[in-house]
Amino acid sequence: MRRAHEPEPESVALAKYKRAHLDPSMETVSWVSWKPCPLYLELHRDCNLSLEHKEKLRVEGLYTIDVMEKAQGFVGLGRDDLANVFDPVWLRSVGRMICHFTLQLCPLGRPPALVITPWKGKVLINNQPTPNHLSTTLHAGDEVILVKKSNGTELKYVVVDRTKQPTMDATIGVVFAAPLVEFNPDGVKIALPELDFRNECLVLQKCLHEASRHKEPVLTSSGDRMFVRVPRPIHLLVHFATKQSFQAWSRGLQVLHFSGHGNDHCVYFEDNSGVAVPITPHEVAELLPTPLTLKLVFVASCASENIAQAFVALGVPHVVGTKCNTELEDKAAIAFTRRFYDALAQGTTVQKAFDVAKNFVASLPNTRNPDQVAHKFQLLPEGRRDLHGSAVLFPVDEVEKCLDLSDPFEWSQVSVVPMDESSQSPESLSPPSSPTPPLYDVFPNKLHYVRPGFGYRNLDMHHLVVAIHDHSLVTLTGPEGIGKSQLALATAWYLDLRQTKRDNVRFCRLGGILDCVFNETSMSCESLEHVWARHLEGIEASLGLALHPDMWPNIIMFDGCDPLHHHCLLRQYVEDFVCRLLAQKNDLHIVLTRWSTAPSCSRKS
């Protein structure tokens, strides 16, 4: 959706331009390649908005503000842009135009600067008021408060440099495998049970986040000074398990946590079409990077002992798995995971963390035979309590603090370095360039949330994924109410989470827009062509199609094309629009949901 107050989009991306500057010494014009701006704004982790408001900001594309995504190098932000996030009462004192962000070219080919120009209201930069209508250059680390309410609620962002790598004291790589189908011994595809990996990752984040706030005061012998033990920041890297990317992605990790399906013979990775790829213990050596930096591996799948033993044989000193011929329920696995990593993050040894987690599962309420469930977990190599009992993977830091005896609670005010959750693409071998949004947004995109429990249609999703990979234009058809929209949206989620960059799959509810076109045409003297052209501009802006085709999403799903059955002229307009998109971007894939077959573009397969 194009932000309010933006100028009309241009047909060529800003990053494609060549910029000229005058060389005074030569009095000639030199052409230099234009460099991208490394800065963007991200919602501050200390922003005190509710989770609901943060989620709405994410859906509206306002969790991050990146001027580089705009072809014209301009982003305007006003009251209308926040209308779907906050209620009218909250917006009552917000100005029609808050500010706009632009790129300012720098001489000698240096990257452009990010500039903010406040309009009305009180924009604060590093808690200092900024004059209205005057441009201010932003720098990495600047804190920008765009709206501050009288009750203390703030719309607060931080300026992030995408080229700077954070200092990582500790890393936990979480790798998920959630294939849609597997082949049975007869070669027939069967659906696999759905894994709630989003909830598992949320639990892991929460326990690390809570552990990062833990503080333990330690008085000196004289009693006049105090040290406070605080956990070090732990970085969380999240990825999906494929054979092609696993080795590069896991290079440099200290801790590897695998979550997925498995049995006594293998664990399952996934391929690009959602088919399970079995990984046997003999293949583990081929997948691990060299040199081996792993200190701990947690294989959270059923009957993972054989795979766990393979990691031990390759030299990993601490491996957590489950015994052969055992099945692991999600409830027990998540409970054990939370207690185990919570203890590790607070500086305990591997053995103590394992014992704490195991004892917690043994007393888990509403669980059948919890003691037997707890004994399914094992720490390898067995019989090495001396090894596991002396290994502290995440040692705590001691911060010296002067003690005010008049305030016995002063120690609680020592600030704790917050956990920096980060994700990393499979191509990157270095730490992530920017932290992911906190807690609930580990897998960020602009798609509407898909409720858990959709796994019973995994076979249908797999068929749709294969069709999208094989064809440029796919039509998903079926009777009204059969679930075409939910299937398309769930498939969009599945594909977008596995893209190398954010928001590479977009979902447009075209049916509602077509109804608006019909209604406006019937209630006004404006022609159908003009009404469609006006709505088409909004569609292109919301899907990022106002940019250069190289910056378009790779997959676009248009849902609810059924009204086209009743209007031949509008159907022709939509067909022309779809065919134009396919002609402009060779690797674009489009999905239509409707009752009957798709329009006949020249590139249709």
C-alpha cells in the first residue's frame, strides 16, 4: 500500500540510477555508481505499544520504514497511514502529516544519507525535540519518537545500519524442518503432521528473554561494594533445514537446535517443494561445516538417539536427544526446551540444565506417566557427568555496582543487556545484519496470520507449491466455501518463510476490490475504465509493483476473482493486468483463486 503523501511512483528503481557529480579540479562531469542507503528504521524493542498494535504495524508494513524500498526515495507518514493500527481516539491529536523521510545524495559516490523532516507535532530524536519543517540527518542508533501520547504511549523507532554486524557473545541456531509430505514405501505421497514450530520458537525466545533479565547480587567481603551477575546477550538464528543450505548456514554456531520429524533411522529435512528429505546418521558428517565449532546439539525429534550418536562421533561434546523407539509429544518437548535453555542462559552447566529440564518434565501436570516421558530425554555421551558438569556455555558477566546502604533495592536498577534475536539467510556466512522484531515476529512478513491446525491440507498445499514452481500462472479453482482462500494464504505463508528476503510473497484480496469497482461504477457517472485504473494504482502500490520489476515480489496471489464471471470488460482489464506483470518479470509467479479456469496469457503453462 502506497503511503499517504508520497509522490507518484516512477517506473525505474532509484537503485538503478547513475548519479553525476562535478569534479571542481577537472571541471568535468564524472559518472559514479549510486550506492544504496545502509540505514532504515525499525520499531524499537522498548516501544511500549501493545502486542496487538505491534502486530497491526507489521501487517501495515510499518514495523520497519525503509526508504530504499521506494522507487522515488521518499516515505511520508501521517494520520491516515495509522488508521488501521490505532483507534480514532488515539489518533485524535496526531497530525495529518507527521513527517517524511528522504534520501540525500552525498558527494564522491558515498551512500546517501537518511533525512527526516517533521511537519506538525513533536518528533523527538534521542529525546530531543526536532524543529518542524527542518530536515535532520539520521545516524545509526538514533532513537526516533514519532508520536508521544500524554499517557506515555510512544510510537518509537530506532535507526539500524544494515551493513553493521552486531557483536555476538553467544549464538543459538534454531533449524526447523516442516515438510508437507513424505513418500511411503510404495512411493505414494502422504501428508505429514503439522509442526507448531512458530510456537516452539516463541517459547524459546521468551525463555531467553526472561533469562536475560535475571540479576543476582553478590556482596564483597567488606560489604561496601556489590557485583551483579547478569547473563550475556544471546543471539537467535532461525532457518529451515535443507541439505543445500545447512552447511553454510550453521558455520560458526556454538549451539544447534533441530526441531522436526524423525524416527529411529533418520530425521527429515525438506526440499523446495515441501517433500521430506531423510537424513541418516551417515550423512551427518557431510552436512557439518569445517572447522567444527559446535559445543551443543539438541535434536528435538522422536527417537533421535542414532542421529545424536552421530554428532557425538564427530566430536560434538554435548548432545541432547531422545531414546530409540520413543515418540515425543509437543507439550513435553516444548516444556523441556524452555527449562533447558532458560538454565543454560543463566550460566549453569550443561548437566545441571539437563537435570533441571528433566525434573520439570517429570512433574508436568496433565501428562500421562510424566516420569516415563522425562526419561525419554538423554544427554550424550552417557556416563560423562564430569564433562557435562563442568561445561558452562553461556557464562554470566559481573557488573560492579556501588552499594547505597540506604536503598537495599538499588541493585535491581542495574540495566541488563537485552537479548538480540537475529535471523540469517542461508547465503550469509556472517552474523545477521539486523535483529528481527522481538518475540512474536520471528517470521516477519506482510501476510495475514494463518491459524494453526491447517496441516490436514498439507497434501493440497504441496500440490499447489509444485504447480507454482512449475508454472508462471496457476489457477486454484473449486466451489464456493471449499477453502480456496485459506489454502492459498497458508501456501503463501509456507513459501514466504522460505524466501531469501522478506515479503517476497504477496497476497491480495482482489474480490473486495472488484466489488468496490462495480459499486462505484453503478453509483457514479465515471466509466468502468477510469474506476478500475484508480483502484489498480492502489493494488500496484500495496504489492510493491510501483518499483522496478527487479524489486517486485516473486509470487503474487490474487484471491477472490469470482466477480469476473459476471463482467466481461472488467475480466479483460484484469487479464491485461496479469499478462503485463508476467511480461515484465520473467521469474514472477501468479496464483488466482476463482470458480473456473484462469485468463489465457501468452506465458501461461
